[in-house]
Amino acid sequence: MLQAAVTSAREALAAGHHAAVVQALQPVLPASVEPDGARAWCEAQTLLAHACFGLARFEESIAHGRKAAEGWHALGDGAGACRARRLVAFSMTESGDHAGALAAARAAFGVAEAFDLGFEALQLIALMGSLYERLGAFEAGELLLLQGLSRAQDRREQPMTAHRCSALVTLLISAHEAQLRDGDTARAQATAQRLATHSARLSALGRNERNALHRAVQLSNIGAALAIGGRLDDGAAMLAQSVALCRAEGFGAVAMKALLRLAKIRLQQNLPDEAETAADEFARWLDRHEHPQAREDLAGLRGAIAATRARPAAARQPGDEPPQAKPRPDQEFDEADLLERLALIEARAAR
């Protein structure tokens, strides 16, 4: 029974239908590993970690991911352990623990190194690039993501290429906001140019994306990039598509990010009522999915809407809502060492 449910859940996850994964697995999953079904149990835990992440149920995702990692380790399956640990890192960063997520990702990279798993190591390099972005280390993160993108292209793996490109676009959006906040307009302009190039590539790659979660993220990123390029209406339309897909599939975290971006565009267009409509939907998602950073984002958005309404319409300037600052913890970033280790893993794996 469990194996049949795992097969059904695997197909649902491939299409991005995360709620269907939970519905298939939770009723039949044993509380602990059974000797004759250990692999199916570990895969079920991994699938549930994936699905709960997409549904913004991050604590559940972490719990399932840790159980899966322990189970795969007991079976001597390094690739399974890497996948599970990577999911733990994803959910930790969405819960606001970016430093802890980076530690989890580095531990998973150590597993990939021990087992000479080139593919898994490459995935973790890309993950750490995204985590560097969360920690404000944009240049280090961009270097890792560019390497991940290049290697995905070399492998001719289009879904991975699109995923890496989307992560790079996310990083460049954050970098552009930070540079504007710091008053570094020259670097912000250079970043905007790179962002335009990579978002155009993402738009082309994403046309054939069949995974609903990945597509929702891509639409949100493309929309934000278009807005940075001055195409506010086009950006808002892309973000509205992302939100609609999130509503259909229950992707809470992606929906909240897309709604935040949409509300900021409406403020740039001097449309506080439309911004508030987006903020209200954001709040409804937040009522269902606790998300520390999202709660801060919503408070900042409400303040920006109130400030916009308090100013006479003639005094409002499009784009004068400052981006929210991100914390920049004291961290050491080791991108050069990671890339050297990745090259060694790939060389050993190719023998």
C-alpha cells in the first residue's frame, strides 16, 4: 500500500501538485521504519518534505526531511540523504533561519563529497548561492549560481537550467534593491542590465515548465524583473498570473512574495487602493501559513500604503517606496573553496 502511494505521490510532485502528495501519503505512512519497507518509507518522508515546503508548512517539512535524512543514511544512500538535507535547508531559510540553513546545506555538501555525488553537489552549490543572497552576500551568491547555471547548460538539462536561472534572477532582484537602498546607483544600473538578460532567458526557458510550483516562482521573478526594467503593467500582469497559480495549488510562500511585489508596483503607480487589495490577500495567506519574514514584510507594506495615502497625489513620485532592508549576519563566505571542492567531486565521479 505504501509503495503504491509513493508512486502516486511522486507523479503528483512532478506536476507540482503538492496537496495531492500529502493526501496520498499521510493516511498510509507508518510512524517508524518497517524492515521490509525502509526505502519506500524514506522516499515517502522525502516527498512529504517537498510537498510541505511548497505548501509553506515549513516545520512539518523540516521534520519529514530530518527523518528522511536519517533513514537514507542508515541505508547507506548518500544521494537520498543529500536530497533530504537540502529540503531541510530550504525550509529552514523560509522559516527565517538563514544561517542554520547554510550550515545544513554545507553538511549536505559534505555528504556529497564523501560519496562523490557530482549532481547532488552541483544542486547544493546552487542552493548555497541562494542562501548567500538571503544573507546579503550577493557577489558570492551570484558566482555560485552562475557556475550552477553554466554546468546545467553543459549537461543540457533544461528543467535544471530554468531552475538555476530563476534562482539567479531572484538574487539579482535582491541585489538591485540593496544597491538602491545603499545609494549605489551605478552598481544598481549594472545589476539591472544583468537582470534583464537573465530574466529574458528565464522567460524563454519557462514556457515549457510543467511543474506548477516552479512556474509560479518563475512568473513572480519575471514580473519583478520587468517592473525593475520600467515595464510596470507587464510586471503586474506576470505577478497576477503567479498569484492565480498559487491560489489554485495552495503555494503560500510564493503567493505572499508575489503579492508583496505586486503591491509595490501598485504603489509605484500611485494606486494605494490596489496595493491594499494585494496586501489584504497577503494577510489572508499569512493567517494560514506563519512566516516570520512575511509578517515583517506585511507590516512594512501597510506602512508604505498609509504613507502613500497621507501624501497629496500631486506629491507622490512613482518608485519612491524604499525597499525593505535585509539583515546581514556576520558570516564567512567560502565560494572559491566550494567551487574547488565541486571540481574535485566531479572529477572523481567521472572516473
